[in-house]
Amino acid sequence: MTLKERYKRFKAWQVNAFDWSYDENEHHYCVNCENEFVGNHCPHCSQKAGVGKISWKSVLQSSAEVWGMHNRSLLYSLWQLIWRPGHFISDYINGKRQVSFPPVKMLVILGIISVVVDYLFKAPDITEEVIKEDSPLLNQYFDWVEASPGWGWLSIVCFFIIPTWCIFRYAPRNTKHSLPQGFFIQVFMSIQVLIVDDLADFFSSYFYIMVPLCYLYAYRQLFGYGFWGNLWRGILMLVSGSLFAILALSIIELLTTGPTHAIRIFHTVCCALLAVGSMLLGMFISKSLVRRKEKKRKAQEVNNPSSLIQSSEPSENSELSDNPDDEPDDDE
């Protein structure tokens, strides 16, 4: 098998990584409810097919369940999140719950592991200077983020929920996704950011450049835009979300510090205008491009009605049609 064929198989696996097929001629006997059935699980009590006597494997599986290492295991979900992040997130928010370890629980467990590993193995940096903020509330927030990195990063990336909802509203995939779906998108992304944060703590702060790369790679698979369409939307989303986070901190400073200064109020107003403006700009451009594409398609249908019939015929590679690399950029 050539390298190109391996790459095509890998891209096909990214789009559809799960096989739910079973042998219809293979019958199973449920030892729990004594029902005979065909499939992977008993339709009466939901016990998995193939459950037999207690063995050492059962002992290991029961012990691993405490940390989510059995069904929908934590490690398996992290593996999926690394190699096919956008498709994996899309599977979860569109109803395929069984493919993933519970995302919020996964974030909490990784946060606990991060704190423990950081406490046991990371040497304290005696050269690090502690910068004291004027606001005691901000000091408490930063201390909380350091003590609870899982929830801390989630509280930060949640500022990207509304910009993502607006800027990627007219995407080819997951069009007009809901805000609750946007919350779970950011839960999965905060897991990736937490992993990058741990790498930066142990190796180099240059690892933080992986945060925008993780977003761009995952969003390309999740929303189906081409390279350039995903790039400029992703940059606008990251800028808008970061400005919203800075805006929230500025408002906290205004509420918790002493007498307010005109310059701080001016900075807060400018930050709010830039955040909302960049978000609405991305939404307006995306909507305009969709309208232009729709007008172009209707014009082609009027001028050449036979093209509509030809485009409706299934192609040989229809099973790979969800691959972002096979789709033209909507901005072209």
C-alpha cells in the first residue's frame, strides 16, 4: 500500500471511525435476563453480548472503571480528540454520545491529574516574579485558575462560544449550531488547551502556539470550511473571544478598584466595540458569501438545467464527501 493510499484511508477513518455492524446470524444468550438475541447488546436489559464468568480481566476492568478506563474510556476519547478532533466533537454534539467519555467529567479528571502531576514533578521556579494586581478579585480568580486548571481553562474558552456561534453560523457542516452545543464544543477544546498548558509547563512556553493551531485544525473538521475560509474565520473568532475575555476583566477592575479613571472606561468601551465589531464582521461576511454562492447556483440552474440532474447523481467517492480536503473553499 502506497503512502497516498494510507493517507486516504486515514482521512476516511477521521470522517467515520466507528463500526456498528454485527453478524445477523450470530445469536447470543444473555446470562442476566436469559434472553436470546442478535446484536451487540441485549434488547431487554442492555447487557453487553459476550459477558461470561468472572476472570482477572473482569477485575482489571472493574478497577479501571473508577478512572473511566473501561467503556468509552478516557484514553480512547483523548486519542480520538487528538487525531480527529473536529469529527469527534461533531459526532458528540449530533447525538453520538456513546463514542465519547463524558466530556465534562473528562475535563475534571484531567484537571485533577494536572494538579497532582504539577505538584509532584514540577520543580518550583524561584526566579519567577509574582505580579500583584490592584484588584483582589482578580488575584482570587487567577489563584483559582492555577488551583483548578480544568475549570479555569473552561471559564476562559467559554468566551469563544458566542463568537463561534456567530462567525461559523453559516458553515457547510453543523450549520446554525445551538449555544448548548457550543458549550460542549468549548469543553472539548478546553481539554486540548489543558493538555497544551501541561506541555508548556514541562517543556517550553512556545507550546502555547499550539492553542490557535488546535482551534484551527479542529474547526476545519467541525465546520467544513476550506483552508482560507477556516483561517480568517478562526482568527476573527480567536480575536473576538480574547477581546470578550479582556472586556470581562476590565469590567471587574472597574467594579472592584477605587475611583474609576476616564482612561479605563475608554479602554473598556473600545474593547467592547472591537469584540462585538469583529464578531459581527465575520458573521456579515459569511452570510454575504452564502448569499452570493446561492445566487450563483440558481443562475447556473437557470442557464443549464441539465447540470442540476448531473450533480444529483451519486459519485464514486461519495463516502468521502465529508472530507474537508475534498470540498472547495467557499471564499473562492
